[in-house]
Amino acid sequence: MASDLFDKFRFGQGSTNHRPSAPQSDSSESGSEGASAMPTGASGTGLNSGTVPPAGSVFDKSQLGQIFIPPSLLSLDNGNAPKMDEAMFKRFRDFIYEQCGISFTENKKYLLEGRIAKRLEAHNLTTFDEYFRLISTSAAAREELPSLFEVVTINETYFFRNPPQFEALEQVILPEILKAKQAQGNKKLRIWSAASSSGEEAYTMSMLILERIKPQFPGFTFEIVGSDINTAVLEKARSGVFKEYSVRNMPAHYLNKYFTRDGDKYVLTPEVRSQVKFMCVNLYDTPTMRTMTGFDVIFCCNVLIYFDTIAKQQVVADLYDALNKTGYLFIGYSESLHGVSKAFKLVHFPKTIAYKKE
Ligand SMILES: C[S@@+](CC[C@H](N)C(=O)[O-])C[C@H]1O[C@@H](n2cnc3c(N)ncnc32)[C@H](O)[C@@H]1O
């Protein structure tokens, strides 16, 4: 029975990847995601509309910790790679922060160096200075920025990533919101998977809605928006084709019912895909964020860890505005709104929490 299969995840039981719930903290995620950005101040050249802290003004010590660096990133420097000096690192670091809120600390210089070196190679450039001029010249920058975002973001994700969140969504939050909407004669529900990466989170919610919610609330229209700054992962999301890695946490029932196999690939069925659309949204770009409105639930998971406190405050304030009254915000398991926002009401669910707009 479908419910029994989902019950495998009830309160995190039976999932090899699920980490037991703990008080939310600001520490970096374990795993490959922790390899990327760490908070730092950044001096501004005014390229982003967001608030830019003065150099060195923001340093969230709570995010220091053991960082796991994926071997694939460690092996980027083969000895022939161009070197990035301290001044150049700071220019790139500040530029990236201003553009998308991602912070790289000094000890991540080698990481940034390796990643940006890929873009030098793509353009047949030999120095970081040449590449910096390319990305900071407005016309050329427009074309190059998506590729820069592609190399500086970490896109780790998988289906049913944090089961207690989906449990709370399906068992409590959606029924509560849908009943209220029903009473008002409003038959549309909208969910936003902000920083969706390749779409696994958005599609997980689409499957849950098909499996558990639609039968109870016939006549409703469900729209799920997945967004990310990385256009390459969005293309992957739109394709609806996934590898073993993405489905490793998936209950067998969902895998059998909502996917077909194509060799070693898992292809999502059209009904799951039809409820989801993807778009490019930079969470650190307030003018774009202001166009994102009318959501009943927002998942913004495992991305705030890459921002410093000031960037988090800006992004979370914009997410608050994007939510309907009585809507809910979920953030990542290792993330917290402590010191970021007091606007939400904290709501506890088994093994997870959510933030409610009242
Ligand atoms: C680790 S993934 C999280 C994916 C998914 N939410 C999850 O929890 O499994 C973080 C995603 O945030 C995206 N990201 C980073 N900075 C962003 C920004 N300023 N605006 C939008 N997306 C951003 C990255 O491209 C990446 O795909």
C-alpha cells in the first residue's frame, strides 16, 4: 500500500541518508555542500542591488567547522593551473558576493581558483585578470555570468531528502491550507522550491501531491515552481531524467509508479512533471524576488548556508514577502533563522520545524 511505503520515512525511520533531527544551528552542512562558501564581508562595487557589507564587517564564526571537500574539487589543480593572488581572490570573492550572495572565505581561495580556472580554459584565457575583466564588462558579463554561477555553486540534492519535512507538509500543512482555501472558494495551491538545483525537491512534492493530496482535494490546481541561479541544473530539472544517485532515498513505490527506466536512467512520468515549472531566480536579487509572490509554501533548503548573515536577512525578508499569509517556509536541516528573521512563528513537527507567516 502506498501509505505503508511512505511510512518507511515516518519520523526518519528506515532512511539511510536521513540525519536525526537536532536543534537548528548555523553550522555548515556536512557532505559536499560544505565545501563551498563560507561567510565573509565583501567590499562593494555596487553591481548588485542587494546590501553589501563593508570589508571584514561580517564574520559568522558559527559557520566555521570541519569542511568536507569532494575529491573531484581537490584534484582540479594539476600543477599547471594559473595561480590567483590574494588581491585577485578578493576581487572575485567580492564580485561573487555582490552578484549572488555566496561568500567565500580566505581559506577557500584554492577552491575558487580551481573552479574559475575552468572558465579561463573555456575562454582560452591565461590569467585571472583577463577573466575578471570579462565578467565585469557589462555586455560580456551578461553572457558569462550563468557559467560563472555554474562553477561556483554546489548543487547536491536528491529525492525525499529530508523526509520529516515532507511528512509535515503532507500530513499537516497542506491539509490545513487546503481546507482554509476550500472554505474561501480558492482552488489553487502554489509551492516554491527556491534553490531547487536539478529539481528533485520540487518533483518529490509533486509526487506527494499526486499520491496523497489530490485524492483528498479533487478539483484543486497545484503549481510547483522550482528555481535556481544555475541554468545548467535547471535544464537537467526540466529534462525530468535522473540517475541512480538522485533516487537512492526514494521509496520503491514512488520509484515504480512515477518513473520509467531507460537503461541506467530514471525518467519521470508526465503527470509528475506537468505540475512543476522551472525558472532562473537569483535569491539575492531583490527586484526579481519581488516578482515572486503568492506562494502557500516555500522550501528554501540548503542554500542559506552559503550566505553571510546580511545576505540571509535580505533573502529571508524577500521570501517572507513571497509567502501568502498563513504560508510556511522550510529551510535546511542544518540552517537556522536565528539572528536572521523574527517575522515568522516557529512551528514544531515531529523531527522537523517550519516557519509560519501569520
Ligand atoms: C545544495 S543545493 C540545494 C538543493 C535543494 N534545495 C536541496 O535542499 O536538496 C543549493 C542550490 O542553491 C543554488 N543557489 C546558490 N546561490 C543561489 C542564489 N543566489 N540564488 C538562487 N539559487 C542559488 C545553487 O545553484 C544550488 O543548486
